[in-house]
Amino acid sequence: MMFRRLSNFFTELKPRSCSAPHLPIAEVHSYEFYRYHTAQNQENTLANWQFEKSLVSDNLTEFSFRGFCYVCGITVDFKVDFQNHYKVNGISMPNWRERLVCPKCHLNNRMRATIQIFNQRYQPDRWSNIYLTEQTTLLYKWFEKKYDNVCGSEYLGTSTDYGSINDKGMRNEDLTQLSFCNNRFDYILSFDVFEHIPNYKKALVECCRCLKPGGTLYFSVPFISTEEKNIIRAQITDTGEFIHLLPPEYHGNPLSSDGCLSFYHFGWELIDDLNATGFDDAKALFYWSPELGYLGQEQLMFAATKSQGSHMRT
């Protein structure tokens, strides 16, 4: 009954424009801390699951969910469907992270939360130097309009020089050998990219090099919070041969219908990798908010700050 009343409350909200609600965020710095975090929040986790389960039924193919869009600054009916759905105890659940979309800005759960957490925690000014490891997405276009010094790129392959811009205006960069000078950016933002890089540690080193001392790497990756170690799904040999240790998993690629092979699902080892690279205060940022349309149990982002001493531990 409690969950039905809560659902009705969100349904009855009327469209409005106002300041966005504050998003509660839990910082978690290690696997041990995560275990403590989950133990302390077992009751909330169960209640959240029961609420999300109450929103779906077997005969639904799509539905709307009333909530506040941080990006648009208004209450909207988020669109939800069952593309890439998954099952929990025989119940089909939407891919909340990717398929809870605002009808106004067309940004999904993950993208809207990316923007809110970035603004809420870091409060960048309009002239901050920001690099995004994407350039063709709606998320990049939002950052490009919002800030004056935004640079984006895509990986276009070795046939185009790194750092060059093609006839479509896209910049070519390889995250393991960035063309940028040292200490250039205040923020580097990368969303669901590192898992596609066989030598992701080299990419972390390059991001650290290109950040100013005190600059922040803010990113997301596929992450299994119950795993201490990273899960290696695939490897590539020196001769370019792919070795699949688990069934191949491909993610969406805006530049190709073939998708991108995922080499990793990360675990808490990732935090150690960041700290060993030259970053301080590496952490996972956990969040969940039905009011803001951030469903799917606790979602998470990652952040790490480049050491003020600017020394590199490679």
C-alpha cells in the first residue's frame, strides 16, 4: 500500500518549473566500505526494489513515470520501455539506466544524473576547460551549449591523425595516447568508454597527464559492486587476435552498427588502479531518486582528483 501511495503521489504531480531537488549521494572508497554501506542500507534497498517492482506488470510494453527532470527544470512524464530488459526472480524489469527518458530533452536516466551530479558536486564555471571522450551524443551537445571551453572526440581509427578533425567536424583521439598537452583540463568526462579499451590503465595515465593538478576525472563504466577484482571478458594479443574469455558482449556505438566489444566489467580493483595512477580520493558515487527519475536500484558514477603535487605514479 505504501508503494501504491508513493506511485500515486508522483503521478499527481503537476508540471512545474523550479529549482531541482537535491540528489543524495553516498561516497564509497573501497570494497570494505561498500560492504558496510550495503549492510547499513538493507532495509532501504528492499523498499526501493519493492517500489520499482510495483511499477511494472506482465502486460506492459511501455509506460510513463512522473518525475522532475534536472536538465529541463520541470516535472515530466519520463518514458520507459522494455528494450534490453532483464529478469529478476522471473519478473521483467526495464533497463532503468538507459530506458527512462525525458520526452523534452531526450536524455535518459544515466545522462541526466551525469549532469546533475557533475553540477551539484563540482559546480564548474562557464569557462572551465572540459574534455569529453565523446562528440556525437546528445550529452556532448548539452555540455557544448552550456560551457565555453568544451572539447570532444571520437575514436576514428589509425587512418586519421590523432588530434585532427575530419570533414564532419569530429576530432580523432585515442585515449591511450592523447594528443593534448600536459595539465590542460579542469575536468575529463568519460562515460562507458574505458571498458572498450584493452589497456585501460594506460588510458587512466593519459587522463591524469592531461588534467591540471586538482583536476577531476569523472566517469562511468560497467561495474559489478559485489566484485573485488575486475572481470576480464576479452583480451587482444600482440598480433591483433581477439581472445574471448566470456561470451562476447557488444555495446552501442554511435559510429557503427556493429557495436563495441567490452573487454571488462569492473570491480573495486578499479579504485586501486586510479590511486596507483596519480589520482587522489578515488571513489564511487551511489545514488537513487524516484523524485528525479533515477531508478534501477543504486546507480553509480566514479570520480578521482589528480594529485596537487602533479607527480605521476605509472
